[in-house]
Amino acid sequence: MVRPGFVYIMASRKNGTIYIGVTTDLPQRVWQHREGVIEGFTKEYGCKLLVWFEAFESIHDARQFEARMKKWNRAWKIARIEERNPEWADLFETLV
């Protein structure tokens, strides 16, 4: 059975620190970032806003895209966010 996957971007604020991640359970993972229950980058830098995400048919495809995206320069990442979410609104509520 192929599991779907998601690539997502968390941010501290508009044009602030950003984090790119991958998961099979987007609502749960974003909740973990927002609540700071997992130690790491997002907790340290206060990345609690879900500002972008994309669904993939398989977690494998999502991981491949995440790896490519992490190599992009910051301007490309910001452009990706702003083409769908110009105000950097928190998209968490759209998931639940």
C-alpha cells in the first residue's frame, strides 16, 4: 500500500525563519510544531505558522521533492509561499 505524503513550510512570521518538512500526517505534524512538543529547529526558532503545503500520492515522492526544495535559494522558497499565500496566513485551520 502506497502512503500519501506532504511537503510543508512552517514560518516564524511573514518573511521570517522558514522550515521545510515532510510527513504522512500533516495535521498531526503541524500541531506538534505549533505546540513545541518536539525539540529541534522549529521549536528553537518559533516556526509555528503553516504557510504552504503540497500533497503527493506517495511519501517517497514527497521526500524527493522536499530534498530538492531544501536546495532552493530563499527567494524561490518565498516565491513558492507567496504564489498561494501572499499574506503568509496560518493554514493550520484549513486542515481541521
